[in-house]
Amino acid sequence: MPVTVLIGAQWGDEGKGRVVDWLARDAQVVARYNGGDNAGHSITIGSRVIRLHLVPSGIFYKDVACLLAAGMVINPKNLLREMDEIQTAGYDVSPARLTISHNAHLVLPTHVALDAALEKFRGGDAIGTTQRGIGVAYSAKMLRTNLRAADLREPEHFADALHKQVTHANQQLAHEYRAPALNADALSAEYYAYAKRLASYIGDTSPIVHAVLARGGHIVAEGAQGVLLDIDMGTYPYVTSSNTGVAGALSGLGIGPQPITRIVGVLKAFNTRVGAGPFPTELFDATGAHLRGTGANPWDEYGSTTGRPRRTGWLDLVALKYATRNNGVTELVITKMDVLSGFGALKLCTGYRYKGELLADFPADAAVLQQVEPVYESAPGWAADVSGARKRSDLPAAARAYIARIEEFTGVPASLISVGPERDQIIIG
Ligand code: GDP
Ligand code: IMO
Ligand code: MG
């Protein structure tokens, strides 16, 4: 069982953290390979819900090594805050458990300030980013001006370099965006302390990955966001700034495709999106509100990073097929089947009509996708509470048929069905 790559097959928040937590039971390594603390991966253990933003979702198993691999952008301040929370909850986050790739890039306070300023400047065309500095940090990476995790190993040098970055960004903030300046002296002192704390976590993750592979061990590569937010395959410009799909796992972990035996695409039983951008099956009515929930349950559809209400809609099989096909997904995991209980009838989007024509494929072009009209087929709903189901045969016939239709349309079998956020609320096969 060498490498399992797990990706979000929609617009994020599919339940990836919950599924990685399940797959990590028999893994030696869990490695995050893209994004930063724009991600929010919630894991429920008993009565406790823990939201991870940067730390891999394997951290709750003491024998699993967790890697923050190359390809990620890491905010040192927020990483330390998250590590402290996990430690307070009783889990080890020492360097024995957690390694940060020296090649991972950093999200600096300048990036966060510029992300906010840029979003404000965009006005009505704002992307609706999480304002965590993600796009600005990846831009700096591509420009080859950014600081990397490796720089944290030399706190004095890092503090000096950050001082220069802040001084430079202040010119941009003032002249381009009329935004307030950052305090270079204070930030460089603050981040000196973060570098000191994190220095012993920085290392080369590649030997760890390849040693586990040489022993025939199991590595779970944990994607953040979802395929439809991928910088190359997603609904540009309403995307994030990384490769969220299987390609990101290869460059992040430093592996070829050969050791990958499973590509798991996680999807929610309906669709959600947070932030701007096209969403053909979006519902603006009581059904959409029902799918979102009121916020009373921890799993209701409110962003785990920003708290924003998520947009909700019927399951879009056209977009799902594009996501699974373009990533060679070998198995599906369907989450939140319990949330669909109680609907008289359900709808599945099986096609798009654009200017009167039926489209053969998913148009990633946001301008086209914005104008498509979804073509639906209806499916019978089910009244029963399915949260106690532990085998497919425990599910009502209509729920089994709904799953079978997803499998048939995508041509990919579902290996797990999740019927609740708790660890044991899962159906295998
Ligand atoms: P991620 O970003 O893909 O890890 O997903 P999030 O954690 O942002 O959002 C998924 C939410 O749904 C979390 O609150 C999970 O605890 C919850 N969740 C996951 N699977 C299920 C499920 O099968 N049923 C219910 N009710 N909640 C679930
Ligand atoms: P997880 O891993 C859902 C969205 C933002 C915005 C766009 C760009 O929890 O599934 P960014 O801050 O990345 O520049 O924002 O991407 N977005 C997510 N939506 N889940 C996420 O992560 C997301 N990470 C970013 O809302 O639309
Ligand atoms: Mg999330």
C-alpha cells in the first residue's frame, strides 16, 4: 500500500480531514502537499471537534509522522498557534512527529496585508479569498523573492530578511493601495522568536518519504482545497494559487507516479462553494438554506477558516466527472449522506446547456460556466436517518440508488460512504 493521494473533488470542504483521519489509521506518514492555512480540515473525535489549517490530519495517531511538504505555503505564526492548540488538546507536536520541508515557502505578514489590500482594490471583482496571504505568497515564490522554511533555521538572518521584505511591501501598500504600513522593527522581532521555535522542525522530507516507500509502508498525501479551485484546472480566476490535484502531490512529496496505488476523490453528497465564482447548481431558496444548516451543528456549512456561510446546491455530476477524470481518481469517498435525509426528492445535474446547446464537457472557463443552465435528473429522496448505517445494505434503497448513480456517471466506485462526522460513522465498500 505505498502512496494514497487524497484530493477534494469539488470546491473544497468535502470532508478531506475526516477521511484522512480514517485512512491514517494504517499509515506511517501523512503529508500535506499544497496550500496553507486557507484550508480548514475538521476532525471529530468523540465530543471534540478540532480544526486543522496547516498540520496534517494524521496528527491524532501517535505513530504517524506528519510532513508539511514542499508545495505548501506556511504562516509561521499561525502554525505555532495551531501546534499549541493541538498540544493543549493532549497530542504530541514535537519534532519527532512533525517535519516541515525546507523547501516549503512561508506566508509572511506582508503577504497577508497585501492579500487584504488587493481584495479591497478588486471591489466587485473580488475573488473572496480567505485573506490568509496565499496568492501573494505563491506569487513571491514564482518571482523567486520569497523566504522559505529553510530560512527559519537562521533566525537572525531571517529577521533581517523579513525586515527588508516589510520595508519593500510598505511602499507597495502605501502607493498602490493606500493601505497602512506595517511595523518592520516589531515584526522582525516577533518573527525572530517564531524562527527560534520552529528551527528544529525544518528538514528534508524526501528521505523520510523514500525510506517509508523502501520498507513498503503507507503514505497518505493530503490535498487541500479541491480540483475545481486548482490554479490550472479550476474555474480561473476564482481559484486558489496552488495545484490542488494529484500533480501537486508528486512535486510536493518528490515522487514519481509509480508508488501511487490509490487516488481518492472526496466529494460531498451535494455541492458547496465559499467565495466568488460560478456555481451552476447553486440554490438560493429554502432547499439551499436547509443544506447549509443554521450553524447549530458543527458540520453545518459555514467556513472553518473564515466562518463565512457557504453557498450550497445540488450535486453537480458534470463538474465531478471532470475532477475525477483529470486526476485519474480510482475511488470515491462520499461524505454527508446523512444531511440529505428528509428531502422528498433530490436533483442531480447531469448536463449543462449553453446558448441552447448541450455541452459535452465541463467548461472550466468561468465566463462560460457562469452562463450555463444545469440539466437535472431527479432522484427519489429518503426519510430515514442514515447516521447509524454501517453497511450499504443498512441504507434505504433510494440512498443506495443515489450512490450508484454517482458511481455510474463518473465510472469510479465509492470505497467509503460517510454518514456523520464521527470516526465510526462510516460505511466501508
Ligand atoms: P475539508 O476541508 O475537506 O476537510 O472539510 P471541512 O472540515 O472544511 O468541512 C467538512 C465538515 O463536514 C466538517 O465539519 C466535518 O466534521 C463534517 N463532516 C465530514 N463528513 C461528514 C458526514 O458524513 N456527515 C456530517 N454530518 N458531517 C460530516
Ligand atoms: P479546504 O482545504 C473551500 C477558496 C476561497 C476563495 C478561493 C481563493 O478546507 O477545502 P485563497 O485564500 O486560497 O486565495 O482563496 O479559494 N478556498 C477554499 N474554499 N475550502 C478551502 O480549503 C479553501 N481554500 C481556499 O474561499 O474562493
Ligand atoms: Mg475545509
